[in-house]
Amino acid sequence: MAAVKLTETGVKNLKPTSNKRKEIPDALLPGLYLIIQPSGVKSWAVRYRRAGKTGKYTLGKYPVLKLGDAREQARDVLSMAGRGDDPSAAKRRAKEAPSDAVEDVVEDYIKRYVEVNTKPRSAAETNRALRQRVVPEWRGRSIRDITRRDIIDLLEDIAAEAPATANRTKATISSLFNWCLDREILDTSPAVRLKAPAPIVERERVLSDDEIKALWPAFSKQGEPIDAYFKILLLTGQRRSEVATMKWEHLDLKNGLWTIPAELTKADREHEVPLSPLAVEILSSVAKIGTHVFAARADRPISGFSKYKRAVDKSAKDINRPWRLHDLRRTCGTGMAKLKVQRIVISQVLNHAEGGVTRLYDRHSYLDEKRHALDVWSRHVETLIKSQPDNVIEIRETAVRALR
């Protein structure tokens, strides 16, 4: 077909005139031509000559690629071929090369590092921080163009509403850029020696005996199994996620033992938690509706802890100071210390990570010591809540004896 002086309006109005593919050469730029398919789909391509041979290079579809942009790209292709370079080979190399866009680097980092080297719970937190906070701010930008100022601005915005979240996001960003250094994606990291965006506050809140007395009936007012969930948090001192993911198969109520699998613990090791008679009673009262003890539905454990915490706060009128779910764990540990339980036993109860010689050589399970510690703590809690009728206590003790 003879070359046509293409215009933007003319290209827009061109229609297929047969059931055959049509090629319309551009008179202003030899080599560029418009392709019209029988379906009406239009695209751009350029034919070039290199080393005595002809080649074809597809540019893209119209109207995503306008006439002016198609001519500009075609000139680049023709210029490359004129220098002896192969435009098609360069295109293949560009497709095969990894993208340095922030969103692509983040997904590569998650796939190659986070999912391989991080426990599922921590990996989920890291993925959420990157995909929900970092990528939306820097999407479409090259990871090489991210500056220290960009990071500081992002972290300051987060810190204005959630200081602790900002600190965790800072650690995640630092790890991402360190990984980029290791893989030679970057030569330097803009996050090096970056200070935490918010002060690190060591939490010291421990509930008093009076507050425990006020909270216990507030726990009891919550619907099943939320009432039992709060009470087990206080009686065992275990982490909220570990209690929430408790399964019936992990429990031996007859012998008063809860075994947490390694994959569900922060310390990444199996952890045995002795259950006091009061804890056994509480767990025995929970209806079985699935595999999880504290189940929102049969197929998954409870979540949305802040919602349940707010409901407890509404019921506990005598609590004047703010408290957090983690304070129940700290209260349990501190309470055992006040009751003369040795520090090493408390550490074993709480499943704190140990290092050095202690971790390597002390393989004692401390099961008896842990049972004594949690029984002592449970009896102390019982003395605080003894305002319940005596017949209720007797019924409880009879039920526990029947299990053993």
C-alpha cells in the first residue's frame, strides 16, 4: 500500500475495509506503519534494515500509543539499527531484566527473603507494612531514586498517628534496603543509621490486685468464648496470639497440660504450659465448635482483639488507668515474682528466648517448676475473686476432680 501522511484524526477514523490485516506506511517517517486488524484493533510497528537484513519491531497498540509517540519511538529504533545494534535483541534483554520499580523490588524481596527466612506471623507483618504503607507511597518509582528524605517523610507521617508502627516500619525499610545492597541492586542504602521516628517506650503497666478483681467479672460478662480467652491470658501469661490459636488437639485437660507447637511460638520451639485447676475448669466450659478452642467460626480462631478489649473496658468501671492485653502477660510474670517464684522459672513459663550457654546446655524442661509457679499464681487470683458463691467453687472443684 502507498505511504500515507498520517494524522492523529486520520488514524482515529481509519476502519478495516476487508477481512484481511492492513498495513499503512507513514509518509513522514519511512519504516513506521500502522496495522489495522479485521477486528478494528490498531497497533504500531517499524521495519528496519541492519547488516543487510530487514527486521520488524512492534511498538504498541493505538490509542495507548499516540501517533507522535509512535514516531518518536520509531526514530529510536531506526537510529539503533543504523548504529549496527539489534533493536529486537535489546527489547528481549529489557524484558528479561528485573524491574527496579519499588513495587517489583518489594515483591521480589518478599518472595526471596521474607517468606524464606521469616516465621509466618512476622512475615505477615512485614508484608503488610511493605504492601500497605511503603508501596502505595512510592509506587512507580525506581528503588534507586528513593532518598533518605523520602523515608523520613514517610515515617514521620506514620508516627503522627502510630508511633510504634512507625518504628516497626523503619526496621522493615532498613531490612529491605540492606537486602538490595546484598543483591547489588543498590550501591548505598538511604536507610543507613536512620534513627527511630518515635521514642521507644518500655511498657511497665502491671495490674494491681484491685484491678484484677474488677476485671475478672468484666471478663465473665463477655460472650463465649471471649470470657474464657481473657481469663486464660491472665492465668497462663502466654502471648495473645498463642492463646487465640490454641487448638483442642494441643490440650490434655485430664493431665492439665497445653502444648504449643514450635511453629506457633515466637521463640520457635515447642512450649509446654501446665494448666492450673482453675484454667482447666475454664477451658472445659468452652463449647467445641471446631478445631480452635477460641473460635470465631469453626474454621478459624478469634481476631479483632481491640474490639473485645473495648467491651471489657465498658464493663470494668473501676479501672481508671489505660491497660493493654499484653499487660495481662506482664501481670502474670510479675505476680509470680511477688509470690517468690524464681526468675528462671518465670522465664520458662513465659517462654522467653535464651541465648549463649544457657540455651545450649540447659535442656531441663522445668515442667514441675512451671506447674508449681502457675498453680501458685492461679490460687492468688482465686483469692481475689472469692466473692463468688461457695457452691459455685464446690461445683468447679467437683468438675475438675472428675476430669482427673
